[in-house]
Amino acid sequence: MPQVSERFELNKLAKQNRKSHERDQATASLSLAGNTLSINGSVHFDNANITYRDGKKILDSLTAPLITIDLAQLTQGHTVLLAVIVQWIRGLKSEQRIHLENVPPKIQSIIQASRLEEIL
């Protein structure tokens, strides 16, 4: 049986994990200002399809050659976020491209490790 201090640490870790999971279940919202699509909230496996679908509708309506995706309001991003963005890129018109702005360090590291810099 764990000692009191060990139980305290385990309870503390469990509470942190629960809070992290609750944050992770938050939905993402998308907003458009000019040619900038902002992602607000958390993009994760449970909401990736909805985020993709909503973003695609917005991107399909744009005609600008350069579209910015702003991640400043992203509270949590997973590798699935990059999968969503790559799918958005695949659906762009041939004369369009995407520029990412305010990329969190964790996501930037994944981009570099995956060698996605050229398309993102």
C-alpha cells in the first residue's frame, strides 16, 4: 500500500490527468476574418472530423491565393490537427496556398519531424 505522501502524489497526478482530459474534450471553433481562418480551442481525435468539415466549408468559400491559418487561440493541438490541415491543403484550388501563423512549439516540432515544412 502506498504511503501517505505517495498517495498524495498519485491523487495529484490523477487530478491533473482528469483536468487535461476535460480540456481535451473541449470543442474547437473556427472563425474567419478576411483571409485568416483562426482555430480556437482544442483539436483532437474526437472532434477532428467536425473541425475538418467546418474548415473545408470555409476554405471552399475563399478565393484568395494566400490563406492564413492562425493557431494563436489553439489551446491544445495533437498530431491530428496537422492531418486536418494537410487535408484542407489537398482540397484547395490549384492557385491557393496556406500559411500557418502563431504555431505552438509542440506543433512546430511535429511539422519539422514529419518534414512537412514545404507544404505548411
